[in-house]
Amino acid sequence: MEISAVYQGVDGAYSQLVLQGWAAGRGLAVKTHGASTYREVAAALAGLRADVGAIPIENAIVGTVREGYDLLAEFDLEPIAEVLLRTDHRLLGVRGGSLEDVREVLAHPLVINECGRFLSSLPHARAIPCEDTGIAAREVARGGNGSIAALAPASAARIYDLDELARDCADDPRTYSRFILVRSRLNTVDAPAPGEKRKTSLIFSLPDAPGTLARALAHLDANAVNLSKLESKPLLGQGSDHTFYADIDGDVRDANVATALGGIRGVARSVTVLGSYDAHVGAPLEDGDGPSSLGSGRFAPDARDDKFGDKPVRITSARVPRIETNSAYPRVDRMSKPDGTFVKVDDVTIGDGTFTIIAGPCSVESREQMVATAQAVKAAGAVMMRGGAFKPRPSPYAFQGLGWEGVDLLAEAGRAAGMPTVSEVMTIDQVERMTNSISMLQVGARNMQNFDLLKAVGRTGHPVLLKRGLSATIEELLAAAEYILSEGNPHVVLCERGIRTFETATRNTLDLSAVPVLRERTHLPVIVDPSHGVGVRRWIMPMARAAKAAGAHGLILEVHPNPPEAKSDKEQALTFADFAAIVEELDAIPTERMHARTGA
């Protein structure tokens, strides 16, 4: 049986060694693919473009890699097994090079930390951070410069035809990294049978009060559950509250573990059980010779046209899975996550019980306009800023936006005000560049059924605001969201912005009945755009009140310093005073907290 595996980096990365060693130990053939980031690894798995992936979660010297735990929770990935790999760093250089000639050493930042004493012994060389060990080795081979070397595993020397200039470069020969092998919970391929020794990982947050951590951990002691790891970080936006990352021995199906977790839930603000998986047994795996190692006989890089391998790329070879469900939209359907989900956009959370207000101009026009608007809307209560840089207009002679200059101005204003940003992306070739500057990508009403664009934003793992199309049914909106989630991106917020009907009194017909319908049918957050819904400034306030009362998770509103001078949608743009009045009035309306299936 051959499985498809994804890792961060290129041939020769430690993550690739982990996947190949794990598969070899189970008699599986494996075809590995490199991705640019661990987020892209998670998105590829969630989109079922690979069977299994490797994500690091701990380093014996540096400590916890929190991003690994967070990605498991964010993309709802299923852990399968942990693998410990001894990180045996070698200094690799071009053929015929010497240690004395080395002036630059390329290495992953974690590797630089692990090899501090060795690097300090090279007084004429400086360490250069690199994305991963495979890329470091590949760049040395491509450059052919004897003054540049890489810290990488021995396998990378074989792959890229490099010499070993030094061995045992780590400060401690026992240095190892801990990886978790994960897959999508929707993967229909049978998972390996559980091993005898199991672990469970969880993330939980506690209120800042005396004794809360002790009371939580007491449930482990009372149920004879061993705590093998505990680390914390401050909980964003919650003052002195903390989030804790924990590993415990045992499986969630074990009675004592289940009881202990139930007790922790009674103390904690929130508990996310990432899952149970096979614990590593025995010494860490090694990249070397020997019966229990990842020897060269079992390590074979993918065939490449270029002997040095490809640059990290996004995995795009989609495989359409057969998912057992009665729903046409299994990932979007409320039953897949009955308690609902929330979407984090930087430090803003949409769908967690708070009412989110996004505000800003229809179009980005100037730095002065954006700075003034950002300051005003934040002061009045907005937590995110919107602004259109690329504008799809009905007339080719209308203002089309400032393009990439507008993207830069929006990003600058958002940074200055400390607010995440949202802006519309119109074409596939804009997607990657937009994710580098904008916090949340908007797929506008005119692109809701641009399926190639939906797939492209789905592959990014970046938060997406999906607006309902001009004449789209709720079914079609859900189907569009399914396209994004099917590519591995769970971070989707739906937006009701009005639809076309025979009525001409308003710009569109704001279908507020869609809010309770969507709350019942999908776990995704739902916000409302009353600005486009009615298109007339004086009618926005009553529609905003009604949207919150109907159970929307938030609003997106158009605000301009001088609406009569706005280059687009001037009739519906709110003044700063209008916006402040709406927010003040909305604060008096309780946020809808009823469960969606009870009528919210």
C-alpha cells in the first residue's frame, strides 16, 4: 500500500525523514511532497490532498513548538502517532571544501539554537536562518561556494552530493525533536491499529484565580493519569488568563482519562482535546545506519527533473474523497460540528459569542482617508477594518480601485490602528500576494460561484469572508463554502448582503431570514452587510438592529470621512457620526446566544 505524505520543506528536511521512517517501520510505501509552511501542510491534509503529514510539536533544547499544537486544533486534524527523531546535525559543504573556508552557515532557527557551541567555534562564520534543513543543503549545492555550508542531516549530503565538513554539531548528542503524524478526520482510509502505549494532547484555558490550575490537575492525580507535559502562554485578549498545552498518558476512551478530562472541563474556561495517538516507544529514530534507523537503503527522495529538487510548493493534486454523509455539504453542515465554530482573524474572533463589527470605506482612495477612517471606526467600537483595493464595478468607466497601492494603504492603516483587515480578492493570481498583506480575504458577491477562485482561497488556510451572490440561493451559498472547506480551509465566515428581487425601493433585498436558516444549517459564523443590503444611508441603522436581533455574529459596514465625495457607493456610506450612533444603539441589544437548532 502506498500513502501520500506532506511535510514542510524540500528533500532532506527532518520532517521528511520522520515520515519515511514511520512508514518504513509499518511496511508502507510512501510518496512525499514538500510544502512551504506547516500551515500549508495542515491545509493539504484538511483538503485530503495527502494522507498523512508531519508537524513538529517539541524540541529537546528549545521546548514546545506551539504552532504545532495550534494547527492541530485550528484545522481539526487527527493525531496518529508521535515520532522522536534524533537531530544529528552535520556541517555540509561543497565537494572539496574545508571547514576553515566556511564564512556562512545556513540552518533552520531551531538548529542554530541546538548548535550554539559549535557555531561559536567558527569565529569567522555567521549563522544564516533558513526555512528548513533541506533548503539549507540544497542552496549550498546550488551555489557551489566553498565559503557557504549548511547544518543538515547526513541524508541531505547524499541527496545533494555534499561533503561532511563536521559531525556531532549539536551541543548535546542526545538532542531530539518530537513530531506528531496527523491526518484529516474525514480521511476514509483506515487508520493504523492503535498501539499498546497511547498519549492524549489537549489545550485548555483557565481563569486567573488562585488554585485553578491545582484544581484542574488534581483530577489527573485522582484518576491516576500521568501528566507528561505542561506548558502555558498568555490567553490573547483575556488579561492575565493563560492557555495551557498538556500531554497525558492514556487514551480518551480509557475510563480514568475520560473522567479526568470531565473534571478539568468543570474548572477550565475551555478544553480542546486534540486527540489520542500512539506514543513513541524506544530510542529516538536516527538518520544513519543500523537496524532501527532511517538508513540510506530506506531513504529515497522523490524523482525530480532537477537533481537538487523543487522549491517548496503548495500541494494542488486534489483527490475527491468519498465522505459518508447524508448532507450535500458535509464539511459545512451544522451536524459536523453541532456546537458551532469560530474564526480567528489575528486577535479578533468571529462567532465566539461576541458581536463583531467590521467597518471602513467601500474603496481605498488615499492614505489620509484610510488613516482618518481607521481611527474613527476603532474609537467607535469596530474591531476590524474593511476597504476595497480591487473593485468589480458594473461599468468599465467607474472607479476600479487603487489596486496594489490600495492594498498597501489598507494594510498600513490597519497596522496603525491595531486592527485586522479584510479586502476583496478577485482573481487567482492575486490570492498569494494578498495573503501577505491582508488579514482576511473577501470573496465578493460577483465571485461567489467562481469555483477556481474558491479553490484557490481554500488552499491558503487564510480566513475568508464569503458573500452571498446577487441572485444566489442559500443552497448555493453553502455549496460555495463547501468548495473552500473541501480544499482544507476551515476559516470561513458567511455574509448575507442582500439579493436581487423585483423590489426596486432598495438597492437589494436584505434577506435577514437567511440568518436563522444559516445558523440552523451550518456551523460557520454568519455576519450581515446592511450597507449593500439597502443602499441608503438612513435605512442602515434599523437593518443593523434587526440583524443582531436575528442572531447574526456581526456586521460589516461602509464608513467614509466625507460620503458625498466617496468614489464608490456614496449613497450608502455612513459618516463617522452615523457609525458611532449605530454602534452605541447596537450595544443595547443583547447578543443572540441561543443554540442554532433552537431557533437562533
